Amino acid sequence: MAQKSGLVQGTLDMLVLRVLSRGEFHGWGITQKLEQLSKNALRVEEGSLYPALYRMEEKGWLKSEWKLTEKGQRAKFYALTRTGRKQLEAEKESWGRLTGIIAQVMESP
Amino acid sequence: MRLIQFVRCFRALFRKGKLDRDMAEEMRFHLNQSTADNVADGVPADEAHYAALRQFGNVASIQERAREQRGWVWLEYLVQDIGYGVRMLRKNPGFTTVAVLTLGLGIGANTAIFSFVNGVMLKPLPYAEPDRIVRLREALPEAKGSTLVSTLNYLDWEKQNTVFDRLACTDGGRRGSLAGVGAPLLVVVRNVSAQYFDIFNNGVALGRTFALGDDQSGNDQVVILTHVLWQSQFGADPQVIGRSISLDGKPYTVIGVLPQGAWDRKWLPNNSPNFQVFRPLAFTPGEKTRDARWLEVDARLKPGVSIDQAQAQMDTISARLAHAYPDSNKGRGIKVEFFADTIVAPELRQSLYLLLAAVGMVLLIACANIANLTLARGAVREREVAIRASLGAGRWRLVRQFLTESLLLSTGGSIFGLGVGWISLSGLEMMTFSRRLPAVANITMDGQVLLFTLILSVLTGVMCGLPPALQATRPAAMASMKQARSGVSAGRRRQRMRSILVSIEVMLAFALLTGAGLLLRSFFRLQKVDRTVDDPAKVIIAWLPIPEKRFPTPELFLGYFHQIVDRLRALPGVSDVALRVGSSRFFQIAGKPPVDQANRQPCDFMTVTPSFSRLLGERLIKGRLLNDRDVKGGPLVTVINETMARRYFPDEDPIGKRILITDIPFGEQHLSREIPWEVVGVIVDERMAPPRETADHLGVYVTMEQSPQLSNVALVYIRSAIDPSLLRQVIPNAVYERNPEQIVFNIETLDQMNASVMADDRFHLVMFGIFAGVALVLAVIGIYGVVSYSVTQRIHEIGIRAALGANSGNIMGLVLRSGMAPVVLGLVIGLPGVFGLTRFVSSLLFGVGEHDPITIAAVALILAAVALIACYIPARRAAKVDPMVALRCE
């Protein structure tokens, strides 16, 4: 239940967008993919994930569709929209800037 | 984008069921995957499911949070909450009825009073651009007030200013008789300068208003009628323009009828319709003076000119005039005020705000009571809250639900309240201040009033709903499903909040009751004031307007009134008749340092028949009364009143001293030479009306023979030897026999006059009495409710105490103590507040200090006593508790 490593506040949206930029996933798939991409270092709480998905869908960053999985089960798949893609670019850029600044501060003598 | 979102949300509202099912399925899928994952890791099947659930967390709660991400979810919740609220309220019809009625009365009273405030003070006047209309007055030196304006000063202001579009003036209006419509009809005749109506600029119904040139002597035989006069006396005849009418015996041509509304409203006392006739004001040579101040001056500011700029320029002009004409203008300034601010009497303004504050307090008490009732129900609903919380409802969501319920109550209350307001509005307007309402006041329940009621409704709902909502949704309450029976600590906390509410109610009721108590005492004081008149129920006063310029000589004038007096005296049942014509004259005392003519004080210069003092039975302090030998040609003598003697002859005997009074020649407007009057007597101050009105009058009485003067109106005093109501019809008939065009109006006894003068005091008392009474009842209900509920809650504890040997006295004391604690607290905390608030009623009081300790103590005692009774009833119930029953009822 606890995060293996605490997510930095406000990064969840960006991470989800990043995962979805690689293709369509259902909720469970997103958690799995995130673990895999972070080499098991990050775990997202379901309690945060679903509200975030609904919120981003509401904002028009994601679209969703009920489809069958490889195993033939019905699941809701999320995919990025065009605005979602732009949003991801924007967040990536500001994240990069932020980490750069933080690194600069931390490494200053 | 916005539109798409909107459409989606709206659709979502109606497809809520499907969306929720989708969400549930999505999460179920997630759990299944998670379980399968666990199984794959080698966890046994049923273990795996629980592990997945544990990991996922509270499904319902997550669903709730996810749902909240939808736009317009609040609308969805609102529909839900309203539906639920209506169900809850229907399930408790008793509570709902009491709450709606209480709030309805409170909101209704507020709506009615606010309608007055709105109509009198907030609504713009019904003229074109009313914020450009100002009134100008002459200001006395040292901010001692202001006066009307003299003709030459007015003409100079008009010539020298550059800030006004135009200036106009009017005399105060005099009563006249309109002939040719059956019995002579009493109308108000006002002379206005040609451009007067251009200042107000709200058009005409027929014809035209005055034009430049109408005010030239010779052209001035034209009149304009008010709409109400035209309708009721001329049958709304459109041919009235050009018709000739007779005013005080002289012919005039009608040239216009004013628009309906603004000029029509009640103007005279006794709510008689506003029959006004306007004539152009043409100054006669005798009126062109600088020291007779008789004009009301109104002006319209030029566009873009502020009132401060106007004031600054008028200051310059007044300084110039004071320098040029020191005799009349030394030290005098000019005061520029918004017209709107001058038409509401300050007393009316204050009395309206006071009433609004009082009803507001009543509503607050009502809110506290509803909150209290809701809190009591909160105990029952604690379990409901806990269940909803564990099913995923957040605190805000629950608070919102509670608030929806109380808002439903207050909405119901408002609807009921609008009805109450509607009814009380007409009642209020009839019984009340209509005497003092400005002519243009338009009291209706319009959009602004409805908006006020709406805002009030929301505020009320929040005030009644928020405390119980916060209380019921404390995190502790939400967490504890196990609390099947409301635990001791939770109960205590709730009890504490209820006690606070009771204290607040007591504070408010204390303030209102003190206000009512002070007004009551003041009212009795006023009634008990020692009137100087013998048997005032037997003295009839009638008003006789004196037709302007009817009497070319003083002899004709005196002869006319002597005939009327003789005729009245001859009536059977009349024992004496007297006459009085009063006006204001400037004076100084002979033998004292001379006073600048511009700064002299005015006195009440009353010309009377010698029978006057005898008829009223006025008490002589010193010297002698006026008598029949004080006639023309004899030494000029005067009798002064106590106030005059005390103020101007503080350490000396006034008898034999002389007062120099600036004369106004008969039939003229201008000031003339000073005439010395020898003081021959001092009488007590007249107190025919309540003392407040006459308290500071500098009274100077002389006989009519020695100083005949024309004024608007002569007052006839008749002492009746029989029932005065029998004379009411006979008096005007006797006058008409002498002159069929002479109007007689306002025939009433001194007692009746006092009653109508005291109408405002009675009105304040009645209103405050009602509000304070309601406040007391509500507070008592609140106290009773709290104590009674706490007894029910503590029945178990009381049973144990009884079983352990506490007698009924101990238990009663226990309950009374805990019940009275918030009451005493409210009184103690309320005391400074009461001291502060009574300041606002002080101007309505007579003979009672605003901090009158007797009143405050009596009110506190009454409040405490009534509260004690309210506590006693449940306390007795507690004392009678059978310990065995109490302990068993677990």
C-alpha cells in the first residue's frame, strides 16, 4: 500500500502521461508499466491513480475506450489525445528545468 | 472546448448510472488483475483476493473521489442532496413546520422593514438624474444650523454661480381654498420660480410647466395641478388645460398637470391626498429684501460638477455677500446638500435603521433556535453520518448535505416570509410613520427587496445549518461506527455548542428587551408630563388658513377674525374662544450689548386674543396676564414664557424690562424697525404637546390688537362645555356662515392632537415590544429545549445519582445549575453590549437615561426568571426519575 518511493508532489500526472505516450493501457496496466519502467522503484497508489485518470480525461488530455484485452477480458483503455501530448511536452520541459535548477543548488559548493 | 465539456457533463448527469457501473467494472477488473498477480506470486486464492483489496484501499472512497473529478458533479450532488433533504424534512413534519414558521416570521419582518428602508432611503428619487439635484440653504455662523434663503441672496447666487445648470426657489406653500367644486376644497398652494420643474425634470401629464416669463407680474395668473387633484376634482378631464379656476377668490388659468406619482404622494398630516396647486413665483418689490428668509432653493448641478466643487464656489460667493452686506449676511455661509439627503428626517432615518437592527436580531435568535433543534437531531443522525463517511463521503460533502437541508428550510421560510412581509407592509404603512415619510417615498416589495430576501434566505440557511453540520461531521463522529449510542464525550461537546447558542440568544434577547423597556418607561414619562392645560380633552383646536393678501389693512383683518370669534362664542356649548397667530421674529434685549442684525436669535412671536391664557388655564409665575385693555395705542406689553425669562434674564426680574423685536409690517415680507415691548408677566412653558416638541421655545405673547400679523394660518381654540365631538360639525358651519370660502381643517381636541403627536413614540414602542416579545419566547424555547434534551441524555446518570442517595432537591439543583449557567453567562457577557447598543435608542427616549439602571436590572431579572421557569419544568421531570427505570432503560 505504501509507495516504495514517495512520488514527488504533482508528478503523477506527468508519469501517467509518459506511460500512455507509449500506447494504450488500462488502469492496472499503467501501474504495472510504471513499476517496470522505474525498475520496481515506484508504485502508484490506486487511490490516487483513478481520480487522476478521471481528472485528466475531464481536462481532455486522455480519451478512454472499452476494449478486450489479449486474454479476452473487457477493460477500459486510456490513450493520449493531442492536447495530452502537448501537456506531456510542457510538463517534461518544466520538470527538466526544475531538476536542473535543483541540481545546480545542491551541487553548489 | 468549453461547449464540448458542457455537453459531456450534462450528458453525464443523466447517464450517471452507466458511468458509475463503468467505474465499478473498471475497478473490479483492476482487483481481478491484482489478485491474479498475487496468485501468480504463489499466494493462495482467497488470500490473494484480500491482499489485492488491502492494497487497493477503500473502494467506495476511491470511487467517490474519482467521481468528484467529473465536471458538474456538484449539480449531481445538489440534485441528490435536495432529494434527500426533502425526504428528511418530510419525515420530521413537526420540526419542519416549526422551523419554517419561525424563519418565515423572522424573514417576513425583515423583508417588511427593509422595504421601508429601501423605499425611503435607498431607491433613487423619481426625477431625472436625481444625484445632480441639490438643496441650498443659508448656514448660520458657528455651525448653528441653517435657515431658508432671502430673495436678494437667492438672486445673487443665481447671477454669480457657474456650477449650476439652473437654480430655482419656492416658498414653503400655504393652504388655500379652491372654489367651484362644491364645498371649498383645501389645497396647498405653492409659488415656484419659473424654472422649478426643470430642476426635477420629470415631465408633465398634460400641457406644460412654467416657462421664463410666467413669473413676471401680470403673466402670473396661471397654475399647474398635481395629477391626483386633477383626477379627483376635475374627473381627469383632458380639456382642463385653459380652464379657469378660482383660488382664494381670484381667477387662474390651468396650463398643466404634473405626471402621476412623484408629486402625488401623501404630503399633509392625516394622510389627506396631496392636492397641490403650483403658481409662478413673482417677487413683489416688498419681497425683494436680504433679511427676510423665506425661500427653499433647489438647483441642478452642471454635468460633471461635484457637490464639493459647488460648495467651494458657494463659499466664495457667501464670503463676498457677507462682506458687501454685513447687516444681513455677516457670518452667514451657504450649505449645499444633496436633495435626496434633505427629504428624509434624521429621526425617521434613525428609527428605520433601529427597527432593521431589531428585526435582524430577532432573526438571529430564530436562527440560533433552529440550529439548536438541528443539533438535537444531530445525535440521532450521528450514526447516519458515520455510515455515510465509511461509505466514502468526505466531510465537505456531508457538510454540504446538511447545509442543503437548512437551505431548504430557509427557502421555505422565505416563501412564507414574503407573504408575511406583504401583509405587514400595508399594516405598517397605515399605522405609522406615514406622517413622516417623505413625499417621494415609494414603499413596495420590488426587485431589490426580493434580492434582499434571497440573500437573507441564504445567510439564514447557512447560519442555522453550519454549526450543526460542523458538529455532526467532526472527524471523530465520522470515524466511529461503533458508537452505537452517542457517547458521553460527544454528547458533552454537542451540549457545549448548544449552551453557547443559548448564551447568544440570551444576549440578543437582553438587548432587545432593554430597548423595549427603555421605550416603555419613556412612553409613560411622556404621558405623565404635567400638561399646563386644564382639562385638555375639552379644548378643541381648529386651523383656519388666512387667505393671502385678502386683507389690505390690519383693521379689516382684525374685524374679520373678531366676527368669527364672536360667532363661535355664541354657539351653544362653547364656553370660551381664543385665537392665535404665530410666527418667528428676531429680537434682542434692551440695555444689553447690541447683537449684529445677522446673528440675532428668533423667538416664537405669538399674537393672541387676551382670552388665550384664560382659556388654556396657563399658570402665571410673575406679573400679570394680557387683558382686554392691552389695545392699539396703549403701551406695548408682552408676557414671556419661563424659558425666555430664564435664558435672557437669568439673575434679574424681567418685569419692566424691554425686548426689542424686529417688526415685519402687516402684509409685508421684509424686516423693519425694532419695536420695544415691555415685559409685564411670566407664564409657565406651554406644554400642550409632548414636551420634546416645545422644550426650547422662546415664547413671547402679545395681543393681536397691538400687533396684527398675517401668517399662513390662524389657530382657533374653543373650550367646550359639552362633549366636544358634538361641536365638530357645528364649528365649520358657523365659520362658513361668515365666509363660505373660509377653510376650516384639522379640528381635534388637544388630547387627540397629543395622541397623534405621540404616534411615533407609540409606534416604536409597539414594534420594539413585538420584537422583544418574540425574542423572549424564542429564547425561552431554546433554553427549554437544551435543558430538556440534556435531562433525557443524562437520565442514566441521574438514575445512578438517585440510586446512590441524591434526593430530588440535589438533582433539581444539578439540572437548574447546568441550565441556568449559559443564561447567566449570556446576561453577564451581554451587559456591555447592551450598554453599547442602547446608545442608538437614546434619541427616541424622553426622561429616561439610555443606561437607566432600573430598566436594565428589571429586564435582566425578568429574563432570568422566565429562563428559570423554562429550566424548572425539565428539572422537575429529572427529580422525579425513578432510579430503577432510569438504570434499566439501557
